[in-house]
Amino acid sequence: MNHLPYVTRGAARLIFDTVRGVTNIVEQTQESIVGKVVPGESSHSVGAMASGIFAAPIYTAIRGISDALGVAVDESLGLWPSEAVGSNRQVKAVAGLNGAFGDHLETSSNPLATQMGFMHNAVPVEVKAELLARMLPQASSDLVVMVHGLCMSEHCWQQDGAGLGDSLDRELGLTPLYLRYNSGRHISTNGQELSLLLEHLCEAWPVAVNSITLIGHSMGGLVIRSACHYAQQDEHCWLSRLQRVVCLGTPHHGSPLEKAGYGLDVVLQNLPFAENLALTTRRSAGIKDLRHGNLLDEDWHGVDPDRQSVDRRIPVPLVPGVEYYFAAATVGPHQRNIKSLLLGDLLVRLDSAVGEHPDDARCIDIAPENCRIFYRKHHIDLLGDQAVQTQIINWLSPKLH
């Protein structure tokens, strides 16, 4: 099956969007420089202002030519048959683009913007009763939904040999589904859509649903917690079947990597003539949500994320009656090791992954036996490490019936 036209069309749109964006940055930078020169101070000043005035039509022409070429290329590629992204390599590449620029891909109607949906055995799942019954003739009444993290896809759950979903199916009889979604969108946007999708899934499932288990890696755990909140708010029935939530390396209180990105923004915005070069501000809404671990619309709505450093999240408690399990990793040999305290799993700090916070109102109260730290391991190890899989199976097996 030829997937090239689909990928090429989306990539071409993104390239032309980038050309326009870079042109705007260069023009704004020149305007900033010219604007800071005092008129009449010297012939050099006048020359600088004149260059700014005469450059404007050039920038306009560049944008016009780029836009015209973009439309022509897009319409030409649109004549080719449109196919979905297929190979693992393509899926992973598109997932990375969605994590970095997914909000832009969605608002610009780019065909590479990932639509949320379930996957099973690498095949998209249509949430319709007759199609589900045909696709999953051995469907269990106990199902597990796996939710990937930022810039990833459902393929991340297959690391070496049998993945976690396969083990849960074999050992505990859980039918695994894998969520594929645009991780560049706001976490709360994905949470609301996931809640609605789970509602439809329960209605169309081939047998009566006895239990639901949700497992999220990294950002996936935040999307799950957001979905649970909105399910409560919207009184969705699937929540009454939710029995277990497992969070693997989830940045419940944010990620230091995004905090560092914000710090770089602040530095660039305060350097002379460099504010327009703060390219890190172009990162996706999903990435910016990871600064503090936003779960709700109210956490980000009406706030400029490139100017807001204060944690203004509304605390979201765990759902009563649901068993929660947190698995964290650290590159250090023990919890109080300096590497453990400072680096965590290289992407998420230990205190964030286990829900600890200096503010008691934000602390996540989880039973000690439901929290496990894996030492000398990093963020990605939580997806496929055998010790992690064994711990998850041990957590879930006595809770099934």
C-alpha cells in the first residue's frame, strides 16, 4: 500500500507553514531593531529605518509566493489517493510531529494531525457494535486501555518481545486496546475526548463490561486523570466500571524539561532584539501543559503560557473507589541518591512521579503499597522492563474479581 502522498501532503503543508513563520520572525526582528533606533540621530539611523520600510514589500512578496506555491503543491498532491499512515516508522515519525506541533497541525487542518482512536493488533478499531463483535470475537468483559505519552504512539508498548498488553491478556484475561492520539493538543482537550470515546466504547462493547483498567505512560497518565475528571463532571457511565488506573512515570506536578524550556523563553524574551527568536515558544500546547501538569481547561484558559510561570492548577483528586498505582523510575541507585533527587528518570522527577508536592493541597494521597520506584532505570524503561511488567501484573491480579 502506498502511503507516500498522504505523508508528503502533510509534510509539504508544514514546510510552507514554516517558511511563512520564519519570514515573520525575520521581519519582526528587523522591525524591533529599527524601532529601537532613534530617528534623526544619525545617517546610519535613517538608513536603518529606510531599510525597514523598503524591506516590508519583500517580506510580503515572499509570503505571497510561498502561500501560492503551498496551495498549488497541496492541490496537486490532493489528486493522489489518500491513504492512512501505515508503517511503524511512519507512525512514529508522525507521532513525533504531533507531539511537537500537534496543536498547529490540527488548527491548520494538516492531514498529519492524528485523530484520536483505539488500536488493536495495529489495526484501527471502529467503535460500532457490529464491527467490534466481528473484530474481537473473543472480547473479555474486562478490558485494559493503554495510553502513550508525548511524541509517542501505540507502538511504544512493544519494546522487546511481548508487550505489556500481551502479558495482561495472557496472564489476566484482559482485552487490550491502545489509544492513539495527538499529544500536541492540550491535555484537557484529549481528556475530554477520551472520556467520550470510552463512553461510546462501553455502549458498543461485544459483551457487558465488568471492569476497565487504564494504564498511562508519562503524559498518558495525565490524559487519563483528566478523562476521569470530565467523566465525573459529565456523569459518564464508563466511570462506574473503572476499577484500576496505573501511571508509569507520569509528571503529576510537571516535568523539569518543560520548566527548562520556559526558562529559556524568559531569557530570550529579555535579550535585546532576541525576543522574536524565542523559537521554543512555538512548541505545542501539550508540551507547555507539562510545565506544571495541567489537567483542566481552567488551568490554561485565558493565560499566556509563554508569560505565566505560576502554578495555577485546580487540584484534581483521585476518583473514589478506584485503585491507583504509580510506578516511577530513577537513574540513581536509591531514593536519596543525588542523581535520584535531581534527575529522576531523566524526564520526570521522583517527587512528581509519585505525587509528592510541598503544598499539601496538591499532594496525591496514594497507598505506599501501590507505589513502586525502580532504580537505575530511565523513563522509557517503564514501558518494557520485565520487572515493571511483573509489578503491574501483581498489582492487578488480586483486584480483578
